[in-house]
Amino acid sequence: MRPSPDALPHSTHSASKPIDPAADRLLALWLHGKSRHTRRYYWRDAVRFLDFVGGSIEQVSAMDVQAFFDDLERDRLAPSSLGRSIAAIKSLLRFAHQMGLAPDNPAAAFKVPSTKDTLSERILSETQVQTMLAAEPQPRNRLMLRLLYAAGLRASELCSLCWRDLQPRDDGGQVTVYGKGNKTRAVLLPAGLWQELQTYRSAIAPVPVRQDPIFRSRKGGHLDPSQLMRIVRSAARRVGIEANVSPHWLRHAHASHSLDRGAPIHLVQATLGHASVATTGRYLHARPQDSSARYLDLS
């Protein structure tokens, strides 16, 4: 049940003493099924909180929660980091109460602070994406970039793909993705990209085993998301994009560009695996096609 040490790195938290075994088990239950990224950061936030309150979650009061949140604010965290930490503690205490391990939820009355939506800053233009793809010299890396963009995949989803996840469909194919929230979705791939995948498959192994990773690490297993991050960032820097581009930026680009080109919002939602159409709708607000400002006389 307990997540792996690399997902929950004890060595990175600021606790002054080892975490209580009972609390350790609670955190493992709480984080089970969450993404690796969420597990890593929520674990750090939770361990810091438990160290702050003395490790006994049953006796935590609303005053303790307020004091901890005040302590976070004194650290002058970035608004997004502060919001994530508060959300993590609210989630932990709600879970402890639901599991019957705490008499109430002392964090119920606290709100996660609103932060500025910076999504528009992380959406590459179509020209930038196409330039990145064209300038990538390594065929394997270019294929990864194209698949991230065309299918709107998360980094973890691409890295976990196996050959058995690909199925032919008419003149193209589809990829079955096991994504966030333990949800499975199928994404259709255009014929050109499907053919690139088949060519790549023939080049690396005439008859690859179905459970083999599509993109291997140097050690032979699945590619690590951190390696994919370096590939994407290098591709961006190669064409003069100085921002800290991550694989997720190509997912953002997929959503924004497909909506710009008239794709129905519910189709984009299904392709990306968003739980709510409201999440997909953020891309419409991040890059609006019109504005009342354009109707004003500013001459």
C-alpha cells in the first residue's frame, strides 16, 4: 500500500524527527492513487504540518491549522505553492475525519486562496510548436514531442506507454491512456503519426514484446518524466524559446490550438481526460478570440 520512496522522499522534508508509524500509514492511505507529482509535494506538505503540530492528527484544532497557515505565509511562498500547501492540509484532515481517525475536520472552514491564472503564459503558439518539432534532430525525441502534442498527453502518460496500448484504426490508430485519477481513455491518432510510430517500432525491434515500453530509458525500463522534461526543454531552447517549457506546455497547446480551430469543447475534454468541461473551458478564457475592448474608439 505504501508508495515508493522516490514518490515520497523522506529526505526532502523539514521534519525534525522521524514521522510516527501511524501517521506514516495514514499518509500512505491518503496518497494512494494520486499522481506521482501530487504524492511528492503533498507528502512534503503533510510531513511539515505533522511536525508543526507534534504528530498527533487526532488532537489537531482549528487554532493549530491557522497557526500553520500563518507560518506558511511568513515563509513568503509563491502564491501557487501556498495554495497547494493549504489544499494539501485541507485534503489530509478531511480524509482523516472521513476515516474516523479524527473527531472532526478542523480545516473545513479555511479556504484555499485564489491565485492569478497564468495559463496563457504557458501556451505556445502553433508556429512555436511546429518550429520545435521541425528542429528536433533525434527521430525518437521528435516522435515523443509529436505524440505529446497530437494526443495531448501528460508526461507520465507518455512515459508509461507500452506497445500494447497502440491499436490500428482505419488508416490511423489509437492509443489507450491510463491517466490521472486512475481513468482510462482512448485517443485517436492521425495516419501520419501512426505511421511514424510503426516505423519507429520496426527500427528498434522487429517484434517488440507487447508489454515493452514504447520509449525506453538508457537502463531499459520506462523513460522517466525528468528525462522527458530535459528533452522538451532542450527542444524549446534550440529554437530560441527561453521560457521553462515543460511537456505539459504541449498539452496546453493541444487544447488551445484545437479549440481555436473549431474542435467541440466536449471532444477536447474527452481527449485530454479532463474531469470537468470547466477545466477545458479555461483555455477559451486564456486565449479569447474576441474582446469588447476591440469595439472601443481609442483614437
